[in-house]
Amino acid sequence: MDYIGQIFRPPSEAESLLLQISLGCSHNKCTYCAMYDNPDQGFRIKKWETIVADMDEAARWSRQHRPIHRVFLCDGDALILPQDFLEKVLTRLKEKIPTVRRVGIYGDARSILRKTPEQLGRLQELGLGIVYHGVESGDDDVLRQVNKGSTAAEAVESALRLREAGLRHSVMVMLGLAGHLNSLKHAEATARILTAMDPPFVGALTTTLVPGTPLFAQAEKGEFQLPDPWGMLEELRIIIGESRFTRCRFHSNHASNHLPLSLNLPTDRNKALGQLDRVLEHRDEDDLKPEYLRGL
């Protein structure tokens, strides 16, 4: 397989074939992110001949070893690639690896809303099953400050468009992204946007200051301060307590998180809130994931 730069995928795609069809992220301006800072990973579509060779290699492996059931299309916001190109990729995947049951991809409000419901529906017909969307916050002030490139209203519209197309939606939000001073406002706004979007999957990650990013530089100059672990958990409690879902698998078990949780909401809401209240009351660091186990 031909991989250039660092390859990122959602935790739930751990068993998936990672097929790199593009490099980098078309936006790549979020102040907290250094995922695609590798000079070799500037945004572009990979050569079709390279993608075909990777598909052929994966097809041989699938026949000779273990059937491939899931594929994740890398890099960044690959959903923003041209419609005809994505259709060509999905069509050939179906032909070459017929055991594939679901294809996943990163997208955001910009890439989702560039496509009509009909176009998204066509991708769903060809095998695309889930879009992973880094919403990060429901607070437009925070989204502007971190240069997200989209608004809370656009994120909600994106959710509606994906639902209309029959595509599953996995949303990521970031604890601590507003810093210490605006922590409460960020958490409450994030609970509201999750309620409005009502996705079937949510992952809560903890903001990490990555050297070389603008957010790290702001922290170094004293212009930004992350909440402490207890502040992060207070945000998580607000988000779980105030969000309302029809049926959602909610995770805060990313490597960055202080307290791993895996919940079915709304069923597990009261149990989770009870656990968070106990941890926040005692403030015993032994209840948290050790720092050496945390990371991106």
C-alpha cells in the first residue's frame, strides 16, 4: 500500500482497510490541529494509477487471507473531493473487493454542504456508509477563534442533509477547546448543537496543546489556558446531562480523555452523571487515566 505522511483514522475504524485517496486537508487552518503539517502532505488527490494499485493489492490480500469488510478513505476531509472521483473510487471498490460492507470517510460542514442530497444519496448507494464530522463546538465564537471554517448552523444543516441521504453521522466534539474562561458557555452550546443534530454516534475528545500549532503559541503567550482535568470533566458532564438524543452511542474513550466512558444515550445518562458526580466530588487523581497513557 502506498501511504504518504501520517495516516489518521477514527478509533472505530481500527480494523478497516485504510485507502489513501487524497493527501492532507483542504482547509488545514484550525488552530489546534497539526495532523497534516508534513510538507509532503499538502492537499491534493492521489494519482488514479496509485489508488488502483492499492485496491488491487488489498483485493488480493482479501482473497488470500481474511475478507475485508470495512474501508476508510483517507486523508482529512476526503468527502470534499469531486463527486465523479468519489463515485469512481466507490464503484471500483465494489467491483474489486465485493466483501466490503461499509466505507467511511472524514467530512465537515463545508464538504457535506457542497454536495446535494442526491449526490450524497448516490455515494450511499455505492457503499459509503458513514461520515465522521469534527464539529468541535456548538459555540460560534469558539469556532471563529479556532478558525474552523464553518458555523454551528451549518453543522446542523449538514446533519439533516446526511440523514436525508441515508448516511450515518459520527460527530466529534472537543472538551476544553474554548479554554478555561469560556468553558461553561462552550459546553452548553455543544450540548445544544448535539441535540439539534441528533447523530447516532458522538465522540468527545480532550483538547491537547500540540507544539507548532497556533493554539500552542497562544498558550505559551498566556492568551489561552486549558481547563484542568476537573474542568474538562465538568464540560463532559454538561454535554451528557443537557444533550438529548433519539439513540446515540456516546464515547469519551479516546486516548486523550481523562475518564473513559462508553455509553448508550439516553439509557445510560443517569448512570454516567452519577459516576461523573462522584469523580468530581472526590477529585482523586487515581480515578483518572494516568498522564503517561494519554495522547493524541
